[in-house]
Amino acid sequence: MEHHPSATWLTEAAASAVQQHGTGNLLRVVLLVMIVGCALTAWLLLRGYKRKDD
């Protein structure tokens, strides 16, 4: 497998962020993405029920 310097940098940055700030920021991002994803899914599903089949 190839070594990607950007992946290494991203992993190290994430690890240092967790060490410095705890998991609070990570949890906020996960919750935000989850809420936005649920809202988008609900909107797409409900949008399909609004159409009329004439």
C-alpha cells in the first residue's frame, strides 16, 4: 500500500486535536453531520410523497 503524506498529516492533526481539546469538538462535528443527514433524508423522502400521479 502506498504511503500518503497528506493522510499521515491528517491523522496526526486529528490525534493532536483530540489530545489538546478532548473529544468535544469531534462529538460536535459528528452530531452536526448526523442531524444534517437526517434532515436531508427526511426532506428527500417527504418530497416524494408530495407528487401527484395523474
